[in-house]
Amino acid sequence: MGELLSTNSASKRLRGKDLLVYSSCINEEWPNILKDFSDMVQLHVCPERDHINVVALKLASMLARVDLKGIKVLSVDGSPHCLHLHHAVEEAIRVTGSIPLHIW
């Protein structure tokens, strides 16, 4: 686990792995669900705190530098801010090329 925005965009731990980008509040509200994704590199971000443009640029920077197998997005259902997280990932993929995207 780690924080998306403070993770090196070319981090060795991302190379050839699946990435789970998830809403920070999941740590508090549903921490057990993260066990279902234990085989993935897990990075959290708070779309309510961090502007969507910053999140999308960070993700695009990662995609441009690291060969990820795929990205899954996990967010809080019904949160208007968390919806932006899905858009940020989709935009980063559009800008950099296509990789598998799974939204949870």
C-alpha cells in the first residue's frame, strides 16, 4: 500500500504488475476489501482533497514510464468525488495508450 501522489512515477515495484488505484477512505470504511487485491500494487488517493488534473497527470506519468499489466479502480459507491478517480484513470489511459482497465 502507498499513496499515489507520493509514489515515484517510475517505481520498480510497479513494473510488470497490476495496479489498484483506490479511494483513500476505503482504508477507513472497508479495509478488509483490500485483501481481495493483495496480489496488486495498491495506491490510494483522495479525489476530494487532490485535484483531478494532478491525479490524471500522475497516472499518465506512470503509464508513460512503467509497463503495467493493468489498472483496477476501486472507489466508494455514491461519492461524487470518487467518480472523478475513474475519469482520471480513463484520461491517463487515453493520453498514453491502451492497457486493460477494470473498474470496481
